[in-house]
Amino acid sequence: MGGLCSCLSPDVEQRQEPSPRTPLLDGTEPTTQEVSNIKSVRKQQTAGIKHISTSVEALVPVSCGKIALPLLDKTFQDHSKLYNDLLKNFNLLRQTIVDLKILTVEENNVHASLETCIKNIVSMCGHTELKVKRSKYCIQLEYNVKDVPAEAIKALKLYNESNKLCRDIFERSSQIKRSMEIVLDDEQRLRLEVLKSNLDSKDAPEAMKICIANVNKLRQLPGAIELIHAQTEKIFNDIKEASKVFFLE
């Protein structure tokens, strides 16, 4: 079936240029009074922020509080959803790898190497022809279902699914991280959106409190996204290395 070519090596992602300021913001300069108000709450900026753990087990979904300003609220809710969807795919990837090991290794050894798993897949497939389709951060096995032994079909599907998840995480993680950073870079103006709003004196302080809390939650996420990206890259590199077994015969 031929040997693995160099195109399986992870491509170096191009550095993204800074994007324009989010359309949510109007670009106007703050007044002296507004700046003074911002400084009065600046000490709350880091309240409640926790350091991101280096363990993926510590990664949890984020929930931003609802704020009574539709555009500002949409910014927070959209970004929390983007992160949560990314985390969901990452957890699904990890579970897919576990399922693959359980299915292909004796005694359901979840600590078995991917190389062992894939060697067993090859053994399960017997003389079935497997074609390899390669793209960035993704390897897909193509086969005729009629020719594949029944016990091997699920393993092949899990293998392909794990690669698709790696690709999707790589494609989305950098975009989401950059979008988060754009929002966080404009933190002062996010607060000014609350100060400039028509909220009454009763609702405005609560809206500002929620805004600050939401910013603090988002501030944790770029680091979490970097961890997801790094762990996904490790998983894919293991898959890529183990996949060389397909080309030994």
C-alpha cells in the first residue's frame, strides 16, 4: 500500500494577523468621567480568576451570566458556547480513543499504546484492502464495507472518527482563541457599554458586576484552549506514528 509520506507531519500553523475590533464596539473615546468610573472598578478585574490547571481533567464548561444588554450579552454567550463546543469535541476525542483501545486490545486495556491497537485492527481486517486518504491533521481509512469482517468495522469507524475530531479541533481552536483575545483586549470598552447604557440606577450596578464576572471567566479560556490544542496535537502525533503499521506489508 506504499509508505507514509512527509505530508503526514503536522503543518506549522500560520500566525494570524490582528483582526479589526469587534463590531460590538463603536470605537468612540471615553470621557474623563467614564474613565474615572472604569478605574473605580478595575480592582475587581482579577477577582475570582483561577489559574488554569495543566490537567485536562480540570477543564470544565463555562457559563456566562445573562446581562440586560442584548449585544453585549450575545458576545459573552457566543464565546462561551464556542469554547464549550470545543471542549465537548475534545472530550469526545479522548473517549473515542478509549473506546478504540477497549475494542481492539485484550482485557480492555485502556492504557495500551495506539500502535498495539492499530496492529490489532490490521489483524482484524485480514486481507481487506485499506486505502489511506491524508489531509492536514487527519488520516482516513477507506474500505469496502462488504469486504471488512464485521468485528473490524466498528474499529475502523472509531479510527476515522478520532482523526476527524483532531482535524476539527485544530481548525477551530486557533480561531476561537483569537476571537477571545479580541474581546478581552477591549475589556474597558465592554464596561463602557454598560456605563453608556440606558439601564436605571438599580440595574446598572448588577449589569456591571455580571460584565466583570463574565470577562474574568473568558480570561481563563485562552489558556484552556492552548491546553486542548496541545493535547490534541499529542494524540494526533501518536495516531500518525502508530498508523505506519498500515504500510509495513
